[in-house]
Amino acid sequence: MERRTEHMVFAAFASASTTKTSLGAWMHPSTDPAFLSAEYYIGLAQELERGGVDVLFFDDRLAMPAAYGASTDPAVERGSRVVKLDLVSILGLLAGHTSRIGLGATYSTTYGAPYHVARQFATLDHLSKGRVIWNIVTSLNHDEAENFGTNFLNPDQRYDRADEFLEIVTGLWESWEADAVELDRTTGRFADPAKVKRVDYEGEFLSSRGPLTVPRPPQGWPTLLQAGQSGRGRQFAGRWADLIFTTAHSLEAAQGHYADQQRVTQEQGRPSGAAKILPAVMIIVGETEEIANQKNDFFNELSDPVEQLIFLAEQANFDFEQIPMDETFDDAWLDRFTGTRGAVEAFVKSGRAKFGADATLREIVKARSMTAGNRFVGTPAQIADTLEEWFDNYGADGFALMPSDTPGSFEDFTRLVMPELRRRGRVAENPEADGTLRERLGLAVRTAR
């Protein structure tokens, strides 16, 4: 295989909570329980920045998981994604305690207002000197809609609304030209009115007049992250995303997704490679294979099948308690899912890859608990070999790091794997380089079309 010359991008995928998709991780002894403290998030961001990780971004959800058993009780009892702190507050905090790492927050286009989102992320981009990322989600659960007292939209409606949302937000970010602010004390002119324009947007779902009350962000557009897996989701990502978060359970699957996303991105009028694709990986690393395997075995022992089903129910927007656990999983069930069908199909596929075409729901859940996305286990050299294989064979431009425990597994990665990757020339020698996040990641400056 031919060695790629650009650097890998690494994004730490965290949660403003007890756990992310590493279900049960809050029970791990290397997990810090102080997730309600400012020090927890400051320490996490600073550790990742010191280690040379490019991005820290947080997931979000606007309701407790309530699909499984038609109740929040199972999730509350297990601590399954029931706590979600406000991310704009956290990013504002971290902007003042870091200097290089990209800072990402998830925000919904379904339950937010474009003007509000444009102002929040423009402000954060200024405060962080051009390091902010918006992880765009369309929200997929009935219980989120109920929390906001609104109707639940089907997937196509959510993406159609999201397109309008982005058209407004990016237009507002551009409502100030880069040199509009003059601050001329001689003439008394603060800014040039000819360089501050209204948006006057009218769509099917949304409208906004503008201009924004925040001058143009340092990045132009704050970096955009998206994780669409379906055909419509990939189309949306192709049009808007700078970073694309994916799931793939094998290099072959990752290569297929990578190639298809390049095609879709070109169909949306952008060049191939315009967005960097980051498959999710959980890395469990040890100084020896034996240590790494022991860590992996211990983490597997924390798995709870019901908690896995709570997570799947949340993704699918469907009560998995209805499906027999020990009968062959029937694909007809997929037609009843109204959430992220693509993600659940990936879970089913991974279960069948491990247990055969007749895999039951219990086996699918077991396979998911054993992979948690895609899991790489081994020594620093072995992990680096695998990351290089995916990178050089165009299955990835980098990786979204899923923690088995927080901050423990992130600390292991920065302490053991990053020095090995740096030695191989796979990450920057000088992670303290100046410039905005877009400049450091080699992302194009975006303008509205």
C-alpha cells in the first residue's frame, strides 16, 4: 500500500455526562465520577491538547432514553445517557483553558433556532480564536419532540429543515464581511454599513432577516461536523460537513463508505476530499498484549444486555422489548424503526458477521458490547499498524476516539499511541502550531453558494 503524506486527524468523542456509547463505563475505576464539575472538563480538554489530539467534541440528546420499555426508569437506574449538560456553557469554559484543540458541541437543527445557533457558535469561535466545531444533528426521537411540545418530523422532513437551517446560519455568519469592523476613532465610524447585510431568507420551514449581531467568525464558518449514515444523511454531509463521523466494523466497510461519500460530496458540488472522514474506534491499549487483553476483558465484564438495548432503542426510536431475544432477528423489524436506521443496520450486520445469518437479538447485542463501534486492542505498535492500514487504504482520514472509560482510555491513547504515531510521522511534530482549526486541519474556507 502507498503511504499517504498528510497527517491523521484525531477527534475525542466525549459526553457531558457519565458515559457515551461505552455503556457501563461510569462503573470503570479509571472513570472520573466528577462529571458535574468544571474541573472534570477542563482536565479532559487539557490532557487531550497536551497529547496532540486535534478535536474534542461532545454528543448531546434533548431527552432521557424512554423508548425501551416505554419508560425512562431502566435508563435512569443504569445511568444510560440520562445526564446531558448544556454544551455551549462547557465550550465557553474550555475556550479559556485551552489554546489549540478544536472544541465541538452538538446542536439540533430540529429544536433550535437558526439565529440563536449562528450567534452562539460565532461568539464561541471568537472567544476560542477560531477553534469551534458544530456537530450538526437533526434529532431522531419522539421523546425529544415531546420535551419541546412539537410534532415529530420524519427523516426527510428533518433533513429538509436542516438544509434550510444551514442556509440561514451560514448566511448569517457571512452577513458581516471580513473587514467590516473599522473602529476608526478619528472619524467615529465603528463599521462600514455597506459591509453588513441582511439575509432576508424565506424557506418552507424557516425564515430569518438578519444581519447577525456578531461579526464574521475567525474561521468564516465554524467547522461543521456531521454523522449522516443513510443515503439522505450522506447527501446532507456531502453538502455541508467538513468532518464526517462514521461507523464501520471492518476496513472493507470503511473503504466502501469512504468511496461512496466522496462520490456524494462531488454530486453536491464540492471536490472529493473536501471533508475528512473519521470512523469511530474504541482503542484499548496496553504496554503488552497481555495487559491490553486484560483491559479489554475487564471492560467486557461491565456490559449489561439491557443497557445495550436501551441504547439501540434510542437509536432506532423503537421499543426493543417487543422483539424476542432468542429468535432469529427478522429484518422486517427494521421497517418499524423511525430513528437512525443506518446505525442499527450496522449493529445487526456486525452481529451476523460474528454469529451468522441467523443471529438473534441477544447475539446482536452481545456482538455490539464486544465491539462498541470498532474496537482495536493491542500494544502501541499494533494499534498504530492498524490505524495506518485504515488510513493508507482510504478507509479513513483520521479517527473519532470512543472512550471505554473517561479520562482513562484517552490518557492511555495520548501516553502510549500518540508518541508511536508521532515517531512514524503520522501526526504533527508541533501540535502547538498557530492558526484556526480549519487552517491546522487543512480544511477549505467555506462560502455560501
